[in-house]
Amino acid sequence: MFAPWVREKDALVRLFSLRPKRFVLATVNFKKAPPTLVLTLESKTKLEKSDKQWLVDMLSWNFAIDENVREFYQKICKKDKVLRAACDFGLYGAHLRTDPYVFESVIGVVLAQNVRFQRLYKMQRLLCEKFGEKAVFRGKTYYAFPIPECITKARFFQLRACKVGYRDKYLKAIAQKIVKEKIDLDSLRKSGDTEAIRNKLMELPGVGPYTADLAMAIGFRLPTFHIDLFSREALTQFYFKGENVSDEKLRAFVEKRWGKWKQYVMLLLTTNTDMWAKRLGKKFRLTSGATSAPHNP
């Protein structure tokens, strides 16, 4: 998980800023039997019932606790030795996680362009610490994800201090467009039209087809499968004997083989890959930046 989420023992913790200047610290724990999300909300001011319900509904959706994945894990993975190896390594039953805000997803995928996971973690953490609102709970400082207005006001040297490099101009341009045109990215979640959402996202500076697909995967819970260096390597090594295969052929293969479950396949193929590949007698040449502890759903 990326900032502003932080891991504290077996829990995920995050600060939310509710207007005006009201902060809520959300702590998310998981229980295995039965699969349950345990949510604790802390606030220094009285929370309205509507605010509580909004946070509960949003976080439940973010962690996909309402999604029935039994068919995928018990039928599809069981018949696929590659996916079965990933499941046996501790990924069985994993649910997709979605960002609370689409703006967060867009900024995250722009930051992810041409970088390794470790740098991505650092960039996003620094952005939150520099431009996100902050609050202290239990003696510790937590940060919220920056809002577009804060990024709009940022100077380029301040953005570059967050190690974002050439992406500084895209971050600022995206935020400026959203603020100037009063774009509500979260409202796009109400649309079921994948192509319309992709086109709308591609109107944002620095967002091309690949970036839009990745934003839809982590911001909308839509069944997408983006082809990048890592997913291409996984597909060709595990399903095409290392042959050089075009992206078009890979997309067709993914769609035909997994259909509506392709986003879950993406999750398994790109998490702990270099570790569970050994169980298949394969040495996967790329190191997975996405890791998941076996106890997490």
C-alpha cells in the first residue's frame, strides 16, 4: 500500500480530511474466518452520522469486501498451475484494493511511469508529507493525500523536492485542469462505460492509454489488464515459454482465458512473483515491488 496508508503491525492506517478542517484516522484490520473487515474511526471532533456512513461505505468498497471471489479462487486458479502457485504462496483469497479518490489514482499512476516500486513509494510519501494536510493522533503525525488545490499552488522546485523528476509538470497541469474546469473525477465511478472513462482520463495532461488503464484498475475496480514490462514478462514466461509475443496477442490471450477476472489475474501475476515462481522451477528475472503478507485478504 502507498502513502498516505501506513502499516502498523497487522493494520492499515490512514488519515482522512473532511471539510472544514476535520480529521478522521481510519484503522483497518482483517479477520480470516469469516472474512471480515474491522474498521475503527478516530476523530477529535464529533463525527456526523453521515460522515461515518460515508467512510464505512467508501472503505468497504475500497477493500472490495462485498465482492464474491469464490469462483475465481476455487475454480479458475485451481485449474491453472501458475495462479495456483501464487495462491499457495499466500495470495489465496486476496481482494483487489482501490484508492479512495480517483485523483489519488491518477497522480499515483503518473508517478509510476518508468520507475521502480521503491522510488514510487518514496515519491508518494514525500508528496503527502509536503502537500497533504496533517494531524496528530496518539502522539504520531499522519498525513492525508494532497488535494488538487494544494498541488496547483505548489512551485516546481517544491514538487521536484519530492523526487518526482520530469513528472512535476504533469502533476501541476493535472491539478490545474481539475481546479480550473471544476472536474469531479470521482463522479466517473458512476459510469459503467469503460471506454468513456478511459477517454475522459486521457484528457488529463500526461495520461495516455496505458496510464488511463492503470488508473481504471486502481481507481475504479474495472476489469482491466494493463501490459507493462512486468506483466508482459510474467505472461510470456509462464504462458508462452519465454517467446517474444506482441502486446496485441497478449491482450487477446488474457481476454479469452480470464475475461472478467483478468484484473485478479494481474494481481496474482505481479505480487511476490519472483518468490512463488521458484515453486514452478522458474527463475523470474524481475523483482516484484508489489508484495502481500500471507495473512492479508
